[in-house]
Amino acid sequence: MVIADSLELLVNDKSINKDISKYFVDLSLTDNKGKVSDNITITLSDPNNELTEPETWRKLQVVLFGVDKGTYEINDISGDI
């Protein structure tokens, strides 16, 4: 699946769409109310182990349909990497 034009993922103000496009499966964004942290989950499929694990605590900005949905800290990576 290719990342839609309506979605832009940025790390350190640099788009990573081209880097992960061929691995992209799904994005889930939970916008919690109040002081509860929002949550984003990005699912990638990399059967040939071509991706390297991103550094934790980096900032990931999500822009959906031209609207900034926030900047998130990468604090958990799971799966077979």
C-alpha cells in the first residue's frame, strides 16, 4: 500500500513518506481528551528486513489532509525488526 497524498509524516521537519511508502500498511491515530496522551500507531510490513529501527524519542509530525495532527515522540517500537 502506498501512503496517500492526504498524509504526510515528518521527522525533524523532513518528510519520510518516500522512505516508508512501500512498507506502509496502516496508521491509527487516537486523539484523547484532556491531559491523556494521544496515541499514534503506524504499521509497516518489511518481509525482507530492509528497514532499520528508528531511534526512540525522536519527534514524528503527522499532517492529515493538510491539518497538523500533532507531533509525537517515538517511544515504543514493537515487532520483528
